[in-house]
Amino acid sequence: MRKTYLIYWVYCTLVLVTLEQIHSQRGNFSVGVVPTYKTDGYGIQANLNYSRSTTDHLQASLAATFSKEQPNSGVEFPYEDYLFSLGYFTTVLTSPKRGFFIFFGGGPSVGYKYINNGETEFPFDALTAESSFIYGGYASFEMDFFISDAFSLIVPINGFYHFNSDLNDSMLLLGVGIRYYLK
């Protein structure tokens, strides 16, 4: 009688340990949301990552930024950037036991720059700029601090350069956000 209870408890323990190991493994996909800061503005960025291995991943990112341009003290007008970026990231520095990774990557970026609420007339003939589609590339450093098996704190530093932008062809985004690993 005691042997059957002992075997029952051993089987239950093995099943629970196995389920814990399976459940605690991170999946290949993760999603992240990052509020960002940029010069004279702010934004939001959403990422979808696909981990190819433990050292690299592919990333699709959507970003929206909102700013005000002030070419001189008498003129100020709003502009917005809506961007879609694809990138490849590789590990630069890692400490898996402490749950810390630094990634470097980049890739192409396309989007739309919406200037002065669609108006082409600027006060005082400050400059000539029109809303338009933009294209270019980006580079990024990304720090990843694990909070739990499913969540991590991410700190991305993104630099964008758009070749055909009429206004501010380069942009730096700094942010701190959260990433969720899908199982």
C-alpha cells in the first residue's frame, strides 16, 4: 500500500517538474512596446521579434513620433513620423545567468512624414517642406533585462536616417519599455 502511494507521488513530482520546465521555456516570438523620447517630441514603438537562435533575432517594428520643429524663434509647426522597419540583431554582450543581453542591429526603414498638419504654407516663408513618403535605414543598440521568464525590460537606442526627407533626415529615439515572450 505504501509503495503505491510512493510511486504515485514520484510520478506526480516528475510530471510537475516536466511541466514547469516546459512552461518556463521562452518561445521564438516576442512582442514589445516602448514609449520613446526624441528631440522636441515623443513617440511609441511596437516590436515583433523572431529569435532565430540564442544569439540573434529578426525584428519588425512600427513607430510613431510626434514633434514640433522650430527653425527660428518666431516659427513653430508640428510634424509626425510613421515608420515601419525590418532589422537583424545579433548579441554583442551577454550574461545569461544574470538575465542581461545587449544586441546591435539595423536594417531598412520606410514611412511617412506628415508635416504641419498637411499645410504647405509656412509663416514667414521659413522653409519649403511637404508631407511625403520617406525611406532609409536605421541602426539600434538594445539592452534586454529579464524580469521573469515571460517579461523583460528593454532599453533601445535607435538612430534613423531617411534619404529623401524634407525635414530632419536623421532622428534619434531613446526609450524604455517592456517585452513579452510568447510561449
